[in-house]
Amino acid sequence: MVASRVVVALISLLLTPALSLAQGEDVRLSSRLAIGVKFSLLGAGVEAATPFQRRSNLRAGFNTFRFNRSFHKDGIAYRGQLTFRSVEAHYDWFPFYGSFHVSPGVLVYDGNRFKAGASVPAGRSFTLNRISYVSDPADPVSGSGRVGFRRAGPMISAGWGNLLPRNGTHLSIPFEFGVIYTAAPQASLSLKGSACDGNGLNCRAITSDAGLQNNVQAENDRLNKDMAGFKFYPVISLGFGVSF
């Protein structure tokens, strides 16, 4: 709901001529609009831009992408889905009146997430908090994992290409690189079923055994510690735009 309102607000902003053009600016400039498509490390995206001043534009867009991947970690099989979904807004400044621009901005909505179903086949060994267990043949281990980012963050980028060329042309191929401050991603792991000692004896339900629950939490804490240094997300994009 919040994301949809943000998208509507940004589109409304870009479809309305920039009213704050400096006094004396050409009226035709303020009525222009550009639409582009791009591919970046945030996924496939659509964006729109409108002039703000002679050397600047306002630009906003959204990105989306989905990718499925399966992998194993510590004996646990994960069937995951990586989902990119975000909304961004920029102020494009062209300091030399050319195509080079610097663009401070905001990732207004960060819906990038990784979700995975977890399972350990009956009788197979796995580890939690570096302790070995065996998945109970009568009640195999299963569960889910998730990695997410905070919902918004500042970003800065630079590049070449102007969605609204000032030289009379209507086509552009923008290239951009930058970084987003996302804060450290947060992981959560939840398991159910029963786990046995390394020799296959003394099986206990994970959800009701305090020792197993502590080890699940310790494993989760270890994952978050491993990701604590990843507070910035790089962005490289290439697109194609048409202005009107």
C-alpha cells in the first residue's frame, strides 16, 4: 500500500511540468517529458524525467526482477527466490551542460528480498551453530529463511547521458554507476521438525527444545554477523530513453 502511493506520487510529480524553473526559462523546456527503460543491478526498470532547470532534471522510476536459485549450506537444502522491487527518485545535475551528470537521490522503497524454503531429507546430517545433528526420519527438518533490507535509503550516482537532451535530439542512451546505503541486511531462519544427535539418537522437536532453539538463534546471529559489513549496494545501469 505504501509503495503504491509512492509510485503514484512520483508519477504525478513527473507528469506535471516543473513549476520551479528559474524566471526567464523557456516555457517549452518546462513542458518536456522523457520516458526510458533500463537494466541495472536493481533489475529491469522504467523511469521518467522532467526538466527542473537548464542544467538539471527530476527523475523517478521503478525496478523489478525475480530469480530462482537452489543451494545447500551446512547440510540444509534451500530453494530460494530472489525478488527485486524498488522505487527511486533523483535530482540529475549536469555541471558542464553536457551529458555528464551527478545524481543525488533516494531509494524511496526497497522491496528487495530473498526468501527460501529449507529442508533436510530424513536421516541426513546437518549443522546448527557448528553442532552436528541428524534429521529425524519420522519427522524431517523443514523451515524457511529470509534476507531483507531496510525499506529506504539515500543513494548517489554519476554517469553520462541525458533523458532530456538540450541539443534538440529526442533519443538518449544513459549510463550510470553509483551506490545505495541500505544498512546491513537482516537474515532470519526458522526451522521445525525434529533433530537427533549426531549418532541418530535422542530426537527432539526443534520448536519445543530450548537447546535446539538456542542453536537456531545462534546460527541466525552468525549469518547476520557475516553480513554486517555489507551496508552499501552498488548500482550500474544502462538504458534507452525517448523525450517528447
